[in-house]
Amino acid sequence: MPRPLRTLARSIVHALDENPGVRAIKNGRNHLVDHAFRLRGRGAGKRLAALLTDRHVRAATFTIAFNSPWVIDLLTQAWARHQPGVPLVVIDNSSSRAARVVHEDICRRRQVPWLPLPANPEWSPNRSHGLALNWTWFNVIVHCDLEFIGFIDHDCIPVADFDLRRRLDGLDVYGLHGASLTHPTAWNIWPGYCFLRPAAAVGLAVDFKHRIEQGLDTGGGNWQGFFRRLDPDRVGRSRHRRVPVDPGTGPEGGSCLLLDNAFLHLEGASYRPSFRDPVSRERLVRSLVDSLPVFASAVPRRRRHGDL
């Protein structure tokens, strides 16, 4: 299709997407799909919740895996090194059966709880991720007695020790804050780096789907029924900055987002072309596993805290 026609088509789609009537229909459709998906596999979710309870787990961080065994391999190694006191739980949303098999093997070898989701009905990565997060919340987390939980992107890799319990002290929600692109007061905590106390959400409407009409991406549904009802003094914002990464391994531009000087977001590890070269990817993985990344001077070595 010629570029002018592509531009026109995108403009039409964008205009329709922002039309209140069209948006209401799409939100209604997304709501029905979400709730139907939550009903699937509920028994497996409750069994995972029982496992965490039996192990007396009081804090856990959940990641949504998607078709990237090398990322799960890296994340589970780095998590064991830098966050030994907060169990990592892998919720597998992969569309690839082969990827699920490898993810399960990695998690079994590293003693990381792993749970495969039912086949996700959404084709959009954004909507698929939102459904997976909601399924995890309503089928696992609400059935556990957890002091706090985290959601972290599968390619948000810990590169230094960071005391999550201490950082959550006195807060109900903490993470990467994002303001709405269109709404003057709406905001969200990115669910790729989001930590919260389930007790703070009791009686409130948790929803990790996006809200285009409010200018909010994945997790934006939490603003209306949850985040905006919290005491602003109990909402914490993470520090973040971009740091250089070897252009042969990192995403376009040769940089990645560094959160709290402790978590490096590789940004699009499942689909960016820059991560498809196995030689470059292996170099990046080795640098992170060895804690000698090319931006080492930007990540001071931290004394390890005790178990959380």
C-alpha cells in the first residue's frame, strides 16, 4: 500500500478508536472477553495460591512469560541472585507450545513456581498482557495471604540488589509512574514494574486492561476504580533513567531503561529485531549474568539485604 494511503488508513482507524461510541463498544467487548477468560483454569490458579500459602510466602513477584525462553532463563538466574527473599512466579502466556515446554523446564530446574495460562483469545499483545495480569490477580493473588505482590515484565532484569520490602514501607503502591497522554489527572503504574499491597485493593476495582479513552496503556484500568482512590502520600514513584547498552545487543538507540539503579528493562525482548542475533544476545546475557554490564559504572554494587 502506498505511504499516503497507509497514513490515511491509520488516521481513520485512530479517529474511530477515539470515538466515544466506538470506544464504548470495544470496552464492552474487552470486558466480556476478559471475564470469560478469567473463568478458565481457575482450579490451577487456586492450587498455585495454596502452594504459596503452604510455603508461608508473604511476598511474591509475578512475571508474564511470552515466547522467550532466553529471557526467562536470564530473569530466573538474575532474580535468584539479586532478589532471593522474594519468590518469583512465572505465569506462562506463551502462544508457542515449544516455548512453554522450555519455560517449564527452566523453572523446574531453578525451583521457580510456573503456571501455564489457558490459550489467550487476544491477538493484540497489549490486550493479551492485560488479560493475563487480570487472570493472575483474580485466580491466584486474591486467594493468597500476601503482604505485597509485584508484577514485573519478563525482560525487566535485576542487575543489583534492591530491598523491595523497605521501599514499600508506608506505601500501598510503588513503581514506574506514567501520566495520561490525554487526561489531565489520570495516571497509572506500569505493570512491568509495579508493586502493591493487596489489602489496599480490597473493595476496589482492579483492572489491568488498557484505557485508550483516558490515554492510559496496559494497567490503565486501575486508575478509575483503584489508584485514584488511594491516599497520594501512599503512592511511590520509582526512579528511572536511560543508560547506554552495547548497540549490538540492546534495542534501537543503544540504551535501556534502568529502574531504581537495580532493574534493567530490555524493552521488547520478545519481538525487537535487535535481540534476534544469537551472538549479540549471548554477549548481553553473559554480561548481565556476570554483573559486568557495559553500564556497570551506572549501577553501584549494593550490599545484599537479608531475606524479605
